[in-house]
Amino acid sequence: MQRVCFQLQVKPDRLEEYAARHASVWPEMLRALKDAGWQNYSLFVREDGLLIGYFETPSLEQAQSAMEGTRVNTLWQSEMSEFFVELGDARPDTGFVQLREVFHLEDQLAVAGTKITPDPEKA
């Protein structure tokens, strides 16, 4: 499973409306995301508009391609694009900056295997 973390910049004066839109995403959009392989999807936003998104998918390219083929995504991206700065001609779902993962606890634990033993003082 590929873990994808990305960054976008929401216009600070549009933060409240952006949050309100995401409090009730269209059911068709939710279904399309799920069907396209966007799992465990979350968005986080800072007061200055910095938006960090995270999701898991078998393939980022396939997940984006599957969404691109849906009418609901075309409509959603068209409406959402006005909330962001510095997208140019890109849509929000393809114009984001993907962040490189440098640590994942479960991966590290799997590599460490039996090398990690419980701290007897905390048991």
C-alpha cells in the first residue's frame, strides 16, 4: 500500500468556506474516492491556509486516473480550484506537492523485528 502525503495552499480568506464544504462532501464524490482506491484519506489545515493531505492507495497513478474518469470529480475539482493559490492550470487533485516519507513506525518496527523488547520498568 502506498502512503501519499501532499501539500496545497488554501487562500486564508476562504478557509472557513473550504472547511464547511468538506464537512459535507457530496455522497457521489465520497463513493468515487472509495471506488478509486483512496483509503484512510484525511485533510489537515493550518490557520495560514497550509493544507496537508494524506491517503493510502495501491497506486497513486491509478487512483488519480480513476478519479479523472468520473464526472463528479470534474465538477468537484472545478469548484475546489478557486480555494487554492499557485495551482496554475492544474486541478487540486493533481496539482499538489507530494511530500517524501522519511519515517513510518510500523515499517521500522517490522525491520527491527525481535530487536525491540519491552522496557521492563514500564511493564
